[in-house]
Amino acid sequence: MGPLITRKVHETLRAAAAAGAFTVTCSLDLERSTTTVEVSPADWAWLGHRFPWLETCRDRTIYYWTGEAFQPVARFTTSLIKLVPTEWGPPTFEIDGIKMLPTATVSPYADAERKVGLIQPRGKVILDTCGGLGYFAAWCLQGQARQILSFEKNPDVLWLRSLNPWSPRTDQSAGERLTLTRGDIAAEIPGLPATSVDAILHDPPRFGTAGELYSQVFYDHLARVLKRRGRLFHYTGSPNKLTSGRDVAGEVAKRLRLAGFVTAIAGDGILAVKASPAS
């Protein structure tokens, strides 16, 4: 993977060059690691390759090397999808300016760690319904899950993921434990076998853009594929009922209970356990 540049990194490199330094230590992979970079007034060099200074380096933008120039990690097809830096290193992403992961008070990567911990991944087969940047999957791998079945329908999000050093790889480094499928979980879940997964992580887009992922039909399918006593974490966010007019978490909990779950509020989501027939 080539260098990733943010405004903060670019300013660090330029400041070192302006001060007459020959090298500077910084991160070119969004704080995943540090490396030594050679700098000069004309350009900078890393791992034997020379790179130009950016004429314009915008805030809240990550740039990647195409082989010829630096370009923003962003695409526009039906929506503008963009990888966005955070103060912690692991990036979030936006769709049409709407932030997809919590970043106000916590790293999105650390936030994923806490949520994955709720479903206790060790030794389990886990359904990751809306894979996004793969932070849930990354922590499931670290938590010694037996298998992760991850789905993501948006090809542009998968492209962001391919450039993000914090996203888990789906190559030999993950063995066969992580399967990433390009597909819409709402369309794919009817084909999944009953009682085939031990736990579920469900982090859907907003209700207004993906209402089918909050439907009773979908929740009934989640209950069908989950083993008895299996855990489900459902991210709902924390919308203000006074401004949104909806109690999304309350609606989700009610539908999950109808599907056969016992539910409890867990931070910005719902932790649910599939009830046994006798309960």
C-alpha cells in the first residue's frame, strides 16, 4: 500500500523541509505505524520513491498515491463517499457528508472494540451484516472468532476499505476466518441456513435510508439464523426524540422482542439475546 497523506502529515513534512532537515519521522498509514521520510524543498522520498508536494491539501481529506499523483480517497457514483481522518488515526467515512461511524469522543476503532466485546466473539461464527470499513470484523479476528461472515453492498465502500490500513485484509493473513461478500444483507439473509451463526453484529445505515434493515421481516430472519441464546448487537445511534420525532431504539427493541429476543439498551445500541423456547 502506498503512502496516505493528510493535511497534518503534509504540514509536518513541509515544516521539516523548511527548517532544513533532511529526514523526519511521521506516519504514512494513518497512525498505524511510523516511518522515516526524506525531505527537500523540491519533493520528498520514501522507500526509494520520490513524491511531489501537494499544491492543495485540504482538511478532513485523505490522499492516496495513484502511481502518478495524489488524489483524495473519495468517489462519486450515486453518492459522494469519502474516507475521513480522525484525531486518533483510524478513519471514519462519510456518505454525502453524513458521518457513518462515531468519532466525537472516541476512536471509531476503539468504539468497534467495545461493541464486539458485547457479543463475546471467541470461538464463534459471527454474522457481520453491514461490513463498512471492517472494524467489527477486525476485532472479531483479534477476539479469536472461528468465522466471520461479512456483507457490504456498496462497491465504493469496499474500495475505501481496500485503501484503509486499519481495515482487515481478506487474504491469507486472515486465513479462511473472514469472508467478505459484496451483497445486500436484506437480499442475502433469506438464503442463510437456520441456526447457522452464534452471534450477530448489525450496524445499518440510518433508518431513513435503509428502512428494510429495521423491519420486522428482517429481524425475524436474524432470529432464524441465530442459534438459541445467541447474542446480537444492533447499533441504533442516539437520535434526539425531540428533534427526530422518533424513538428509534425503542422501536428496534420492540420489533426484536416480537422476533423472540430479550433486549437491553447498551450504549448507543441494543444488546439482544435470542430467547430459548421455554423462556
